[in-house]
Amino acid sequence: MATFAVTMKEEKTYQPEENEDLRSFVNRVIAEQPDREPLRIIEQLAEITMSELKDRPYQFSATASVKGMTLTLRHSGRPINERIVWVMGDHTDHVDYHPDGDNGWILTIHRDIPPFFATRR
């Protein structure tokens, strides 16, 4: 019986580069991950978020590991439509959206990377 060991890399935090927009940032972070496909939905959700926020200023960052990726956005002004947040939750593993207490909002989108499964033939 063969035993497989997977080395888990620690979580890495990403910050946007100078003048990097959200779309480019998310694409860069995903491109650096060894298992990209499960994370592609975050690209689409970032697009939706950008259109929802329109002219409102926002900041963003991400964390990623071999287990998944989390995108965090902070913005001020009126909240994002709750239906949009609800749809995001249907397409990812975890979404949290709440006020930050300073007339702002924090949106966290998390997508797990499923573990590797080996099957016998």
C-alpha cells in the first residue's frame, strides 16, 4: 500500500501593485496558484463586484494557500445589493459581508480548493 504525503505551504498574503486594478490583481493571484481551476469563479465575482461598486472607492487584498483563496474588499458608501451577495454565496464556499463600523463595508469571498482524491481502477 502506497502512502502519499502532501506538503502544505503556508498561506500567502497578496497586496495590489501600484495602479493595479481589481481584475488584474485577481488574475495575478490566481495565476500564481498551483491549482487554478477551482479559483476561476473568483474572477467572475470580482467583475460583478466592480460593476456593483461603480464609482465608489475600494481597497482589496487576498490570501491564498494550497487549500483555497480569500479575496477581501473594503468600501465606503451604500452597501452592495444583498441579492448580489447572496448569489456570490451560492457560487463559493463562504461569503461574508458586514459593516466595518466606520461608514464602510467589508466583503470577503472564499473558495476552497478540493483535496486531491486518488481512486483505484
